[in-house]
Amino acid sequence: MADFFFNTTLGTILLIIGQIFLVVIPLLLALAFLMYADRKIWASVQLRRGPNVVGIYGLLQSFADFAKYIVNVQRRLGPVEHQRRDPLCLRGLVA
């Protein structure tokens, strides 16, 4: 059986493909778990509640995001700019 992999062209090609898979598949699995962990970490850093948590079946998630955006816009504006209420600061809500 070992002679097939070392003495024939087809066996050598299959051996090389098998070795590639032995390296690539664990690498892809490790990358998938690292990406999953990265997403979980950044989700906890942002403290955003998931769509299935806010309201009934997530129906209120859009309103929660809207309220969070308005609070952040008002927090960024200074005392003088806050009185002016620039309508262009709300252009992101239209899209």
C-alpha cells in the first residue's frame, strides 16, 4: 500500500492533496473559531442588546437603535450647537 503512494504519480498527487487538507482544514476551523470569538467579544464591548431581546420578538429593536442614536447625537453636540438643532445631523435616520 505504501508503494502506491511513493512510486506512482497518482499516489504522489493524492499524498500531496491529503497533506494539504491536513494543514488547511484545521487552519480554517481555527480561523472560524477565532472569528466567532472576535464577534462575541466586540458584541459585548458594544453592549448592544440582540434583536431577539428588545421587545416582543425583536419588534422594538429599531426603536431602541433610534433612541440610542438620538442620545448619542445630542451628547456629541455642544451647548451652542444643541440649541440650533441642525437637521443634517439626522440624515442617517432617513436612509
